[in-house]
Amino acid sequence: MKRFLLPTEVISGPGCIQELKRFIKEGDKVALITDSFLVKIGVAEKVEEVLKNIGATSQIFDDIPPNPHAEVVGKCRAFVEDIGANVVVCLGGGSPMDVAKVVAMLANNEGTWEDYQWNMKQPANPPLTYIAIPTTSGTGSEVTKTAVIIDRNTKKGTGGDFFFAKGALLDPELMVSLPPMLTATTGIDAMTHAIEAYVGKNNQPFTDALALEAIGILAKYLPRAFSNGDDLLAREQVAIAAAMAGLAMDQSGLGIVHSMSGPLSSYYDVPHGLSNAVGLPYGMAYNIIAVPERLARIAEALGVDITGLSDREAAQAAVETVMDMMDDMQIPKDLNDYFMKYGADEGDIEKFAEESCKMFLMRNNPRNPQVKDIAEIFEAILK
Ligand code: NAD
């Protein structure tokens, strides 16, 4: 059985945060959830201004680090309940967006986050109105029904239709401050979503269309956004592609690259986009034998002329094109620095490989990996 659902109203374009008025009315009490850097550089202030003009009151919670852990959820929930918010607006990347969607649900329901994350509890009531304003273009969390929170040393995605945002505002003006390296790695995160959804076992025509189109847009506009962060057209296109790729992966699943990325972020705190970017060429190459024809279509979407190439050759060209794109954007090829920083423990490679193979996301990968296969990739990435 296949299913596809997008209840989130998605609006894009320069200045589109003004459209908060579609979802928020005079007198609303808004919890504005963000991170401290976005407050520091004045991006949060722009959203506060729009809320003020609508006649809503807002208070900020900005204590959300990248790769958030479960403790942050508790603090943020207490804040939302203390101020009596009836609306949650999130401004930021996947880290604040994931905390915000969880807290919007918890604030209207009984139980702790642990009950929902680990004990399969389902909410009895609808969440508070939740609006997402992404400021990175990578995770697609603004349109996904998933929240990724680290707990018990596991990067665990928890999903349900109750997590869908009511609205997602993709405003490229709020993305111009994203530095080139974060633009590149979060953009490749989106590329990874599209590629893993497209080659995954659970692919289907709705998500195939989104994934292939997202790959094409990213191939064209991500290098432009990296080269010139003020290019609003490129920023908007990358943001749209990230949302499309997010939808594709949320509804069709991920695979080997995200399964390897989990332990890297949980144990070494590697930024999500970077860990996916470094693993992507390895994951694609590993899957060629299982889905050469799907990777050949990806080559086409990337702009490769595949005339006269076998599927296998075209698939290899897709891997090389992605590697060239990452080279152009100076994305590191390995995570050796993290390995050294966290103790260069030889046992980690085996442990990470075992954990990756057990991850739920791996079940969607087109090729069933052995622990030793994944250990070989970690050897190459970490040493
Ligand atoms: P992030 O939210 O962790 O932010 C990374 C950094 O970018 C932060 O330091 C932040 O301050 C900075 N930043 C954000 N926007 C900026 C801007 N406009 N200008 C300058 N700096 C800016 O990064 P992310 O990659 O968007 O999110 C990663 C998280 O999302 C991970 O926890 C990952 O597991 C999760 N994720 C969730 C989903 C989902 O469907 N829910 C999907 C993929 C990933």
C-alpha cells in the first residue's frame, strides 16, 4: 500500500513571512522557537516585527543547539506552557523545527516526550497551531511529519500526521546569512533525501516525481547559492527543492547514508548535513549493483548526458557528478578531524557499523548491507 499526504500550506518567495497573517490573528500568544545565533544576527527580530504588526504577542525560546537531545524538549515545553502560548512559530533549521513540532504536540497533550518517542503513545488532542519558517535549506522538516531527537545515544525519528505544520513559509531573505559551507552541506542533505527516497525500496510515483525534480533544481541552483549567498532566486529554488526532497524522503523513506549518519551525529556530534554529504558518494556507489537503472535516472536529473551509456556507467557518472559538485563547494571528503577529536577509538567503527545496520531507515535501502560492508565505509570516512 502506498500513501501520500501534504496538509501543510507551503508558501515561498522573498518577504513571504508577511503571510504569517494567514495563520495567526490579533491577540494570539506566540511561542517563537529558534536558536540563539538567529537571535544574535537579527533574523528572529524580523519575525517578531511581523507578529507585532499582526497584533499577536510573542516570546522567544532560543536555547536549541544543533542535533537536539531530549532534555531540550522538556525545557522548551515548559516555556511554551508557562507563557500560555496558543501558537508555535519556529524559525530555524531542522534542529529548532523538530523541537518545535514536538512541543506544539506536547503542549496540548498529557505525558512526557519519552512516552511518545519510546513507548508508542499517541496524542489524544490536536497540537497547537504550528508554523515553520526554515532558515537552512536541507532537512525539509517544514513539510515532514517526523521529528528527530537524540536520546539514549540514538538519533531517533518519531513520526505521525499530528507533526505536520499548518504552514511553511520559505522566505529566501532569511537564508542569505547562511554561510557558504552550511549552504553547501545542508543543500547536499536535501540531495541525499531525494536520492535515498528515489532509490529506496518504498519508492512510488508521487515521491519519484518530487525527488527527480528536486535533484535537478539542486544541481542547477545549489552551486549558485553557495557562490553568491545573496542570490535570492537561487536561495528560493534551493529552499523549494529541499522541501520537495523532504516530502519525498518522509513519505518513501531513506537508506544507507542516513543510517550511517545517525551514529556520527549521536557520538561525534557531526553536523547532520556534513555527515550525510561525506557518506553520500559511498552510499550511491554501494547501491549501484542493486538499482543501476534508478541511479541512471538520477544521472539524467543531475544533467549528465547519458546517451550511449549503460545503466551501470550512467549510475557511476551520477556518483562522479555528485562528487564533483561537492568538490566545487569545498565539502570535506572525510571526517578524520572528528575521529581524532573524539578519541580515535578503533572500536567505534565496528560499533557504528552495527548500529547503522540496525537502524530502521536501513530497511528501505535497496541493497541489504552486511556489517562488514558498512565498517569498510566508516574506515574510509573516519580514518
Ligand atoms: P541546524 O538547525 O542544526 O542549524 C545548523 C546551524 O545553522 C546552527 O548553528 C544555526 O544557528 C545555523 N543557521 C541556521 N539558519 C541560519 C541562517 N539563515 N543564517 C546563519 N546561520 C544559520 O541545521 P539543519 O541541518 O537544518 O538541521 C539538522 C537537524 O535536523 C538534525 O537534528 C537532523 O537530524 C534533523 N533532521 C530532521 C528531519 C525531519 O524530517 N524532521 C530531516 C532531516 C534532518
